[in-house]
Amino acid sequence: MRYKFIIIDSAHGGKEPGHKSPAFMHNGAEHIFYEWEFNADIAFLIYEYLQQYSISLTLFDTRNFTDHLRHSVDFINSVADRYGADNVFFVSIHANSAASQNWSKASGVKTVYTTAKEEANIFQCKISAALMGYGVADRGVEIRHDEYLLNNTECKGVLTFNGYYTNKNEVKLLMDKSVRNEIALAHVEAIKWVTGWH
């Protein structure tokens, strides 16, 4: 499990509707959490931290797309074609929500995979450990055969869901810069592991 090229996918374009929390008060002001902004911030932090290691990687910035899934699949497959699918691994960054996108008690972090079970366990372990001290639940790994990104890419990858923005407690954590930093560093540690830097 020593991948030679890593793709960081920021998921959910800024021009896409939805994927946002209800309005809430935080630090004396009204806020709405937009998943695309969180995903992009974490993705860029991961990318910046990984610059200190000799890891070949790229970041696919989806912020300007309305149909991010199709563009992400095309980009990931183009990299897999260039470097060989067995050498490439992608990480797609997400936050989670209740199906209704209304406030919910659902909480926790999970990692979704189709074929990359071992890698998914590594990401889940690192991310859940980073957030355990904040009371964020570990929802474990989940195999999914209905995820468009996982089913249409030639190389292995995972989707990380880093807390629920429809949970009134977790959304405030996801807005916190220091918590975002810890989430990004957890991803970095997992990426180091799958590329042989551990």
C-alpha cells in the first residue's frame, strides 16, 4: 500500500445549490455553513501541509463547478491513466448532513469506500482520533456501491465525512479554524501512511 500519486478532491462546487446548514448564531453573529467552503479549506490545508514531504500530489479544486462529480471523475481518471491506476489514490473531502438538511441529532465522522477497506480504516482511525476530544462520535467505515465518484473512477479512493453540519454542536466545531487544522492534519497522517511515510 505505497501509492505514488495522491489526488485531493475538494468536492461540491461553490456554484451548486444546497449543501448548507440552517442559519444559526455563532460568536454573536448569524451564520450559514456551506459545505463547499469547508471542503475547499480542508483540502487546501492538506495540500499545503503535504508540501514538506516528497509526496507527488495534486489538488482538484471544484469550487467553480456546478456539476462537480463529472469533473472530478474525469480529472481523477486522467491522472490514473497517466500514472497507472494502481499507483494513484484519491481522497474526497466532505461534511455530512441529515437527509432533510434540517437540524438533527445525527453526528460523527465516517469514511466511505468501495474497494479501499484498509485505507478507509486508516483514514477513519486518524480523523476520529483527532476529534475524539471534542465528543465527536466515530461512525466507522462504510462500504458503499452507490457512490458515483467511487464507482466511476479507475483508481482506489475514499470519501471522508468529517462531522455533521446539521448538528448544532458539530457545525460550530466545523467552523473553528483550530478544529479544521486538526482535521487537515489527520488527513495528512493518513496520506503519509498510504504513501509509505509512516
